[in-house]
Amino acid sequence: MNEITFTVYGEPVAKGRPKFFRRGNFVGTYTPKKTADAETDFKTQALSRRPCKPVTGQVDLEVSFFRPIPKSFSKRKRLDALDGRIAPITRPDVDNYVKLICDAMNGIFWVDDAQIVCMRVHKKYSDTPRTEVTMTYEEGGG
């Protein structure tokens, strides 16, 4: 098994739903700017850790999303958040965070995100907002 670990700094962003527009009889979709910018930023920071070519075998993914601690937290609650006794149970959902990074890594770290066979995801608080990714993989297979 091979492993790639990296950190992307900045507040994690969840994948936004596609937006629709109408021009006459034509209806199209587009990705919201915040989502597109976040995907680009994630790719830019992660590119230095990519494999030589996209992985073709199975992939296990462990991702930790570190969100900023709300300013409204008391000192006690803030310490509990930093120690991991309080986790962010508010929106956005972890699956929307994961969708953004899977789409950003598609075709760069792996051929297709269908190769992900195991995923472990955490949502935590920190003074340093970031996303930590550990990708464990086997080459080849099917």
C-alpha cells in the first residue's frame, strides 16, 4: 500500500448545488463561483503531492475538516472545542465537503472517484482552518 498525506489551508468549503439558468427555450447549469474557486484553491495547494500519474487501483481516503471556532463560544466551550470534546454538528454536512475534494482530485490523484472503497471523515474545530487528507492506495486492480 502507498500513502499520500497533505494539508490544504483555509476554511473548508462544501460543494454547492449546481445553479440553473434559462435563455429562451434553453436551460443550462453552472457551478457557483464560491464552489469553483474553492475547488481551484484545493487543487492548487494539493498538486505538489499528487502521484506521477492518476492511481488506477483501489483508494482509501481519510479526511479531516477543521473549521474555525465560532467567536460566540465562551472560553470554556472554546477549550472544549480545541480538545475535541465539542465537534461542529452544524451545516454544511460532511458529504458536501467530501464531494468538493473528490471532484477536485478526480483525474489528478485517481482516475475516477468510483475507485474510493473506504472513506473516513471527521469534522473538527481548530484555530487553523484546514483540510487534512490521507490517501492510501494500491496500483492496478479492478
